[in-house]
Amino acid sequence: MKNKKKSGLRRLGNDLRKYSDAYMMVIPVVIFYLLFCYKPMYGILIAFKDYSPAAGIWDSDWTSSYGFQHFIDFFQSYYFTRILKNTLVISISSIIFGFPAPILLALLLNELKNEKFKRVTQTISYMPHFISMVVVCSMVQLFTSNKGFITYLLSFLGGPDCSLLTRPNYFVPIYVLSGIWQGIGWDAIIYLAALTGIDQELYEAARIDGAGRWKQTLHVTLPGISGTVIIMLLLRLGNVMNVGFEKIILLYNEGIYETADVISTFVYRKGLQDFQWGYSAAVGIFNSVINFVVVMVFNKISRKVSDVSLW
Amino acid sequence: MKKLYQWKKVTACIMAAAVTLSVCACGNQNGDKDDAGKTTSQENPEASKETPAEETSSEAEKSEESQAESEAGGAAEVTYPLKEKVHLTLAMVDEAAVTANAKNLAETPFGKAWQEATGVELEIMQLADGDALNLLYASGELPDMIAYSGYTGGAEKAIKDKIIQPLNDYMQYAPDLQAVLDSNDLYKKSSTTKDGDIIGFPFIRGDDYLLSSAGLIIRQDWLDDLNLELPQTPDDLYEVLKAFKEEKGAKVPFSVGNWWLKSIALEHGLLTSPFGLVKGNFYQVDGKVHYGYAEEAYKDVLAFLNKLYAEGLLDPNFQTVDDNTIRANIMNGETGVTVGNTGGYMGNMLQTMEEDPTFNLNGFGPLVAKAGDVPMSTHYDNALPGKYIIVTPSCSNKEAAVQFLNYGYTKEGSLLFNYGIEGESYTIVDGEPTYTDLIMHNPDGLTKQLALAQYTRAWQDGPFVQEKGYQLQYADLPSQKSALSNWTRSDAAKYNMPPVTVAEEDASEYSKLMGDIGTYVSEMTIQYITGLEPLDTFESKYLETLKSMNVERAIEMRQEALDDFNAR
């Protein structure tokens, strides 16, 4: 063991000498991460403390229960199960419905033969990505208000004729569908790029073997972009607990907290509106830990199953 | 010590530079205005360059004397402008009415006059919203002064967290505030913590007439057309709404935004009296604290609202509808009843509809069980609503800051804060300060509120005593006056909680409890009104859950706080 470590160190030393230019180049990036991503982590200490701005982070008192009082309070809170459930429901339905959508769009665009039509369609589809979130949300509010066209259409199918955002059971569909509308074109770009990387000879070979469009897609196109898909999925899973916080804040109201209140909005309300900085930091940490675990687990599974992994 | 010395040196240099500059400026200008002031500043570098021209030299000497005395800790008078030229920073949350026409408060005519009168250079640290203010508190890096409106754990905690500098050791620099506090026991009690610390410079509503400013609003012209009286009981209101819907074609006869419904109508008991409930929020009956939302009687209030909702009388969008939409609905004849205030609601609508002689509004009092009864509650604010300008412990010049903020309580300051600048925004008519047309009929088309926001603080809050004359002139239309008199009639003073905060050691627990409880109450209120949750579950689910959330403990903490306050 010790031997191995030593040789590792020696290897690093050799490496440093050999590629010193490359290491020099990486220094600013490392400093950036240390300064902006690692140094602020010191602040998570307040999750274990009764933070008082006068005393500062270090000198604030530890909470009772060995510093874990905020966590205990959160787990015992009336809202714990609800916001956890809502977070998972919103996030998982976003992944299930939202993740395949851009892949489908990319595949469809790929099949288009008319270049001009393809380009126009693509441009239109990624336009919503550039609209600011506030504007998107007011559009959503407008469309789903009691006079909005979506409400109007739905009322023909037996839906309610009041604002849909006042009904708890409509929130998740509204959130997921508007998310797809907003992101589908932009997210498809990366898959389109992956598609162009597929060797055209493979399609030729498949055609010679008698494969039709469908078979070609199934056996050439999809395997061709599967690496990209898995990486994207892993990255997405790393954020499974981070649902679009701004969007929910802008869309929800007290009447639909039942389905719309998630961990991040809860953290926002507790921390910024109720002055409970320590408590809200504790909830935030809980969120991050779950994200971390999820991405570790899926990375491992993915490495076993498909040899594609983040690290 | 050395640092302090250096600072002094720097200050001296800056002062010298300022004086030199002002002298240079004299040379360049024609010197048409305050010649005398300039002479003073040339002769005496200590004196402020903004000494008004009319001040004679003998008066100047006198002021120097009294200044010297007060520095010695003796005199009970502050002379304005201050001799020392200071720069102070005030953090405040953005006020749309101010920033609609000026960069910030310091740039308004009011702000300039305040700075000129006190000789203080005021810098505003503009915060986007309350959240930004909370972040500022959390950062621990505070400006000289903050417009403060509350802190978890109350002022005691804020003092302990080194956000507030108690004024006790500086009261000799605030003789006019001291006089105001001495004049009224409630003022003194409300602005002092239980440890006897003076919190800051409070906003004080100086007359009972100013305590109510919101309530139920109705289309009076519709009532007249239909030969109906102002509704008093729930049944009256129901009939009126029905008539509005059927005969006036109002699509949503009663429209109210979620905030107004909860924070005004329910929390202040505009709809609760007939059902035997004072109001939704905390109140006291003979010294015993109740939490209205956790009372059995609340069920009947919800049942009434649910009936209105189910019959399409209450706006189905009440959770999401915004103020502008409601105002538009009222003016377009889609809505006949709402909850709002004299200014933003009644004033704005009446001013907009000036051209239409038929349009008229009125306010009606909180509902009661029997016509003629006095309601138990109404929109009623404490004389000291808990808004202060506080001086922070890190303030660079506490003496000057205290003197600066004291100005609002002086005679001249009170005129400036309430009425603005004499000859511009007000004139004295028959001994009473009277707003000019600049405020009342602004030539640039500003509403009264927007005009007042440029010249006064009376429209909002600040370190001064608000005068009745403001409200009388601001809400001067007959319908506004009638609304105010209808809204003020109540027993609210009897049941109202004084501005108490729970003990500092309980604060964290209390705010966790009330955070959860408040959210739950808001949600369930909406669900019961919309009928998504049937009212049968009121006892079994709603009250039980509140109990399991330990609402009793929260009430107990409020009770302790009230007992403490009463014993003081």
C-alpha cells in the first residue's frame, strides 16, 4: 500500500516536470474552484449553529443535539414528507417526460430532408429558451388563467373554468409541459450534434441489409448517440432534487402548496423570509446530500451496465 | 487609537477640501442667494456651508453655544443644521411610489430638504425587497441607519445580534423624540424593549383617525340604482352581491386578492364578527390571548365564504388575481365589492373615473350579526406599527445620526415630513398647513400618492409623528371620508394586541412554529373556501392538525409576551 502511494507520488512529480506548461494553465481554474466553490462551503457550518450575524459564522453557538437540532426539527416538521414528495414527483416527472422529449425532436429533425424547413423548425423550437423565466411564467399564468386559451380548451373536455394554477392537481402537468416547451429545442442541439457524428457508412450498410427508416433509427442512430444520452441523463440525475426553483416561486400560490411546495422554495421562505438562516441551511444540505448520493449510485450502475460514466 | 487619529486627519482633509471647493464655487457664481452663509463658511471652516442666509450672526453664535452645551451632555436642544458636515447611509427597501419619479429618497425634493435642513449628506442604500434587507442583516455588514420593520425574535434579539444600537446613551441628542415619548405612555412602552432599551426612531400615527385605512369597498352608485342600503350583516352582503350579479351584470360581484382577503379581511376581522369571532390573527379578550384561526367559530366564517364562492359571487381567481385587475374590474362594472384602502384603491379609482359622474364608491364597515351592532374588529393598526429608523452599532457617527433622525420630531421637521416644503407642496391657510395644487392636482398628472411620495413621508412611514391633517386632505373626497368613518367604528381597541414580541429565548421556536402554522392556515383557508376540502373536516382535520403543530405553545408564548408588556 505504502509502496503504491510512493510510486504514485513519484509519478505525479514526473508528470509535473514533464507537463509543467499544462499544469500552469490549469492553475487559474483550480484557484477559481477553490475560491468560489470550496471556500464558501465553510458557510455550511451555520446549518449546525444558531447563526447570529453579530457573532459571525465561527463564533455562533452550536445548536443542541450535538449541532443537529435543525435537522431534527426539519425531519419532524409537518411539511417534511410533503415537500420531499413534491420535490421527487416534480423532478421525476420532469425527467420521465422532459428528458426524452429533446431526443425525439432531434431524431425527427434528423429525418427531415428539406434543409431550409429543418433550420426554420429548429430555430423556432429553441426560441423559448431565450425568453426570460419571469416572462415565461407570466405567459403560463396568462394561458392558464380563467380566460386563458388553455383553460378554454380544457373546459370543453370537462376541465374547470377557473385559473388552473389554483388547482393543486394541475400544477405538475403545467410545470412539466411548460418546461418541455421551454427547453426542448435548446436541449435538442446537443443530440443533433451527436447525430452528425454518426458515420454515414453505417446507414449505407444498414440500407444494403434492407433496413427501413425505423430499423435504421433503432439500430444505427440510437446506439450512435447512446453515450451522449447517458452522460446527459447522469448530469440530469445529479440535479434530481433541484427543481426549477425560480419557476415555482413565480407560479405557485398558497392554495397549491400542497403539490407545488418543494425543498428549494421551502428553503427560500425559511431562510430569506423568516430569518431562519441555520434551519434553511440545514434543509439545503439535506437536499445536496441526496443529490450527491443519487448521482453516485447512478454513476456506478451506469458504469456496470454500459461502460459510460462521469468518472 | 492610531487608526482613529488617521481618520480624523482624513476627515479634516476632506473638510478642508470641501470648504475650499465651496469657496471656489462662490467665486464662480454671482452670489445671488446666500451670501451671508458663504461668509460664515469662509470665516469659520467648522460651520456648515449650508447655513441659511437669514440666520443672523448673533443667532449663529447662540447656536454654537447650545451645540457646545449639548456636546457637554447638558442641553436639551439640537440646532439645525448640524455644525459638523457628516455623510450618513440609510438602507431602505425600494418604494415604488418614490422611485417612480426619483432615483431614491435622497434625490426627492423631500430628501433634499431634509438634508439641507440638517446639514447631513444622506446616501440611500436601495434594497430591492424585504428579502434583500434580510440578507443585509445576515451579512453583518451594516450601513449607518436602517429602515427597520421587524426581526425574528424582536428588537431584543436584533440588539443582541448587533443590528440595533439602543438609543439610551444617545437620548441627549434626540430631545424632541424624548419629548414625544414622554408625552404618551403607550409610545414609550411600545418603542422600548422589556430590558428598557430604546429601539429607534418610531413611525407614530398621531391620531386615532389614522389607525384605519382599509376596509370593504362597494360601488355606491349601484346601490343607489338598486335602492339598496350599505350591507351590514352577512345576509345583506349576500343579497347585495346577488343583486349586483343579476341586475348589474357583474361577472364577479365580490373580487378580492388573496393577500387582501387573508391579511386584511380575515386577519383584521372584517367578515368575522357576525360569527362570533373577533378576527383571524392573535387578539386578546380581557388579557387572554386567542388565535382566531384556531377557534371553532372560524368554521362559520369559512362556510360563509364558501357559499359566496360556490354561487359564483366571490371571484374564482381570488388566489391569483392582482390589484390592477381588481381595480379594472370595478371600473369596468364586472365587480361591485372588494377589500382595499382609501388611497391605492378608492383614491386611484375615483381619480381615474373623474370624468364619469355616475361612478361612485363607498366603504362599509365590518360585517355584524345584527344591523346596528358595533363590530368587534376592523382594520386597525397600532399607533406605533413597529416601523423604525434604527441606528446600527457600526454607525460611523452615532451622535450625528441621532440628531439627524431627531429632526422629524421637531416642529419644522414635522411640517416637512407631513406636508413637505412650504410654498411648494403646502401653504398655511387659516393656520393649517394645506397641500397646494402640486399635490392635490399635480400639473404633471401624478396621482396624489405619487406627488406626496416626492414631497413628504406622510404617505408611508418614517421617523416622525403622522398628523391627521394629512389623511383629511389626502382622502378628501366625500366617499373616502364616509368610508373612513364607517371603517373606524368598532371595538377593535379593546381586542387589539399591543406591539409585543415573544421573549428572545423563545423566538426561534416561535418562528418555526408560526411559520408552519401560518402556511397551513393559509392553505386550508383557501381549500375550504374553494370547497376542495369539505367543511366537515374542519374539526377532525384542520383543528386537530393545528393542535398537533402545537399552536397552543405559540399562543402561550404570545400570552407571556402580553403579560410582560402589561406588567411593564
